[in-house]
Amino acid sequence: MLGRLIKHDMKAAARGVSNIYVAAFIAVAAMGFCLFADVGVGKFVASGVLIVISFAAIIVTIVATLGEFRKSVFGDRGYLTNTLPVKGPVMLLSKLITSLTWITISYLVVFLCFGLVYYYWTGESADSVVMFAMDYLPEMGVPAKDVLIRALILIAVKGIFLIIVFVMEVFFALTLANVRPFSNLGGFGSVLYFFTAFGIVTFLSSRLERVFNTAVIINADLSIALTTDVALIQNATATGGASVTLTQVYIEIIAAVLLFVVTAELLDKKINVK
């Protein structure tokens, strides 16, 4: 059943985000035409439009996927959704996976568009230029290529947890705003509940980092270790390595689980469909 729900939710979300990706495709086609026809002004305009569209894709995707959750659960389709023979946790997990997938895609589109624009203007693959620049990173006081790549991978994983918590905060806020007596505040309640949840998670993360700082250190020889020793973290970064703090991730995981459990419980027993 979960697979069917995800398939349905992915299609529903796709209808909301399709226009922005069609616009990006048109901008890419315009860039190709300007390159073929050697239209200088058009080349500049098409490149600028593509960059703007790529960033707009992130905003549109977030608004569309989270808006789809509100409409399909609490809007005019809510009665149908809530009569499906599935429990709240299953339905919520489907919505979470769908939102996370589309938001991740939107970020990947930004990187792809930047790569296309760079290649369009230079005629060289952005990949090769980046790798060439990375060979000189140690001379600029930046960790070497292999160290930096591993650090970026860890940062990307942290980013995924940030997205998950953000989505769950929004889902929680929208759900709570449809539970009596919290629904009395209307749309303002959703905003208030979101910033309350966001503020609590952020505050706890910052407080925990002050008393308990855990980090993954990547040494110059590419050995990796998990430590809470500040001296080791500083030594790794001073000798050509890098460090990625994980304390925030702990709070994010706990917050995501708690928000998921509470939201699923509310969806099962407390919500009022309009």
C-alpha cells in the first residue's frame, strides 16, 4: 500500500511543479538556439533566465509539495484521503518521501543548470574545471580535493536531515492548525506553530552544541574518525583535514521522529477536515 500511495502522491505533486520545469526546458532550448544562431544578447538573456528559473524551481517545488499535503489531507480531497484503508503513519510517510524527493530534485536542478550555463559560456566541462581548481586548494589553505569531497558528502547528508525536519515541521504545523482548539487561529496558526517548532529545534541544537560537540574529522591522510575532542578537531583542520559537526544531526533526528509520531497520531484521531 505504501508503494501505491507514493506513486499517487508523486503524480499529484508533479502536476504542481511541472510548469516550472517546462520553463527550464524552454530556457535550455533557447540557449541552444542562440548558440546555433550566434545571438549574443539572446545568449545572455537565456542564461540569466535559466539561473532565475532554477532558483524559482526550489521555491515552487517546496510550495507545491507542501501545499499538496494541505489540500489532499485537509482540503476538498481530505474526505477521500482520510477514508483510505491506511493508518496515519503510512500516509504521512508517503507524503514525507514525496516531498523529500521533489525538493531534492529541485536542488539537483539548480546544480545542473549552473553546470549547463558554465559549459555554455566556456565550452568546457564544469567538472574538469572544478577538478583542476581543486588540485590547487592546499596552496590556498583549503583542504585537498579528496578531503573536501568527503566533507561535502557529509554536509549533503546533513542537508537531507535538515530538509526532513523542515518538512516535518510544516506537516506538524498544518496538522495542528486543523485540530481543535488550535484551529481557531486559522491560517495564522499554521505560521505560528511552524515557527514555534522551528525555534525550539534550533534553540536545542545551539544549546547542545555548546556543551556537547561531536564531529567527524577527515584527516589529510583520508582517515576518518568520530570525536568530541575539540583539540583533535582543531588539529585536523590545521593540518590539511576537515571536520563536519554532527551535534545538530542528533537533534534533527530526534525532532523528526517526535514530529512524525505526534503528527501521525493527530492525523489518525484529531484532525477536522474542512
